[in-house]
Amino acid sequence: MAAASGSGAPSAVEALRLRRILCSRLYLDDIPSSKAPVVYSPAYDISFNGIEKQHPFDSAKWGRVRSFLEDAGLLQSDRIFEPLEVSEDDLLVVHSESYLNSLKSSEKVARIVEVPAVALLPNLLVQQKLLYPFRKQVGGSVLSAKLAIERGWAINIGGGFHHCSAEEGGGFCAYADISLCIHFAFIRLNISRVMIIDLDAHQGNGHEKDFGSDGRVYILDMYNSGIYPFDHVAKKYIDQKVELDSGTKTEDYLENLDKALKVAKGRFKPQLIVYNAGTDILDGDPLGRLKVTPEGVAIRDEKVFGFAKDQNIPLLMLTSGGYTKSSARVIADSIINLSKKNLIDTVISGEKSPWIVAESYPGQVSGM
């Protein structure tokens, strides 16, 4: 976020950002207590006449996660929050007009999602079939921050587009949902300290560029240093960097995570944790190239949720990358495990989560 002017008044850019955030409808007017803090829309899934299969990402992953959770009896569809689609005004909180206009080129979008055939399609179709699902997921990430603050935790069964920054998309990430949800939280939730824990197999270069000089955001990024994006500029902005080698196995992975969380706990006390929980760390993932078992993923998530709960810090989880067909099952099983370990509770009791403490939620701005 740009610095305010020397007089103490916000700059014109900041004033416009503030107005856009305060006028947004993404936080929803009606937040019924009967719903669990889990966010999903059937619009998340991408069906593009088979073209989506030209990328290794399972574009129906999100719906399959939801189905697994429902089949397990953990959630019912009427107790899941459906987010609004993020509007252009919402996106302008982070992105420039020039970047958003560039997405009106199918060729540009094709490069971002790494599917060359998309360049040959009318942009109207690209907007409807590809970018609209992304925009719904971005709306879900923004809403999840509010739910996390109010309930102690939240899960967006989607989002985590950590390769997209304000001015540049890439790696199947067209919108910077992590940056956007944090800027909304600064204003609408009146918080000033956020920790990003990025455990996707890939470096989160998008949010690193967006918050590189912002002391309010602490970034812990643990990733495979031998794969995309090799962004050496963004690496300079990581507060706590843990670089892994291809082939790292479960035991070593979890040992590195334990050490990293211990260091993070001593360095920074956030009011909100944004947890980017990619499953491309799984053994057999063609892009992540790590060798973590499904059980290891569940333990990883358990450790991060425990880290947050032990300190009474609200946490929102984004599902991010994962390029095997087993990814959806592993995500669902991990969420089920979190419930069994009493780290989340999808049974609504009408009471606030025990995670909620006064310091964590200092209050919203007036008019909310």
C-alpha cells in the first residue's frame, strides 16, 4: 500500500482505494449464524469444452472437495456460504486498469493460464468460462477473511492465486486474491498485522511483490526452490524463506515446518493468518516435485491450524495448487481431520468460537 502524504492525509490513490473497499458488497449484508465459515460456489469449477484439460490442474477439484465433505456428513450445502463475484471496482483496489484491460485479450489470458488454445477463443467466452470462475473464487477469499475474524477460522474451497500480483498474472493465477483480501481486512476489519503462511509447493511471488515493503504483512514461504517461478526479485521480499529440494519427503518436510513455525511465532504477532494450503506438495504431483504423503498433508494442515489456535489468531485457508486427481480427496480428508482434532467446528452452536479474543478483532469501521 502506498504511503500517505506528509500531511498525514491519505493520498488521492489511497482515498480512492478506501472508497472502493467501503462501497464493496463482498462482505455480504446477511451473515447467518446457521452457516459454517466455509465458502464455495458451484461456479468455481471450470468447464471449457475440454480445453481446461490441456492444463494439469483439476479444474473440477473445488466441487469434488465440497462433495466429499458433504458425503462425510461434515457439511450440508445449505450451510455453506456462496460468495459474490468480485467486481471491477473491487479488483481495482489492487489491480491497475491497464492490467484488467489486458485480460480482455484472449492471448494474454492464455499465457497466464498456460493453455495456448485459449488464445484462439473469443474473449467473451474466455470471460464467461474461465475468468468468471476465478472472480467468484476471489470474492470467496475476501469473504473468508471476514468470516475468519468473526468465527476464528474460515476455509475458502478455492482461491490462493499466489502467482498474481497487482500488475502481472501467471501460473494459472489471473487475479491477486490474497492481496485483495488483506487490503479489505486492513480497512473493513480494522486490523494492521497479517501473516501469510504459504505452503504451496511453488514460491508465492505475487503477494510477495505486492507486500514487499509493507511492514504490516509478514510472509513465511516454504517451497521447492527448483521449480517455477524462479522469481529472484520477489524472494527478496520474503520475511521467512524455507527453500526445499525436489524429492523432499514427509518427515523432512514436517521437520522444516515445525522449525519455521517456531521462528515465526517469535518474530511476529498477527491479527489474521492467511494460509495458502496447496496440495501440490503431494508425492506424484507433476509440478510440485515433492514427496509428501496424504497423511503428511493432513499433519501439515493440523500444525498450521494448531499454531493459529494456540495463539488465538483467526485463520483463513485457501486451497491453492494441486495437480493430481487425488488432490480433492486429500483436501477433504485433511479438513475432516481438522474437525476430528477439534481445530475446526462445523456444528453451529450459536456461540462464538473460542479462538475469538478482543485483541484479534478490534472492531469494524462504522457503517458495517
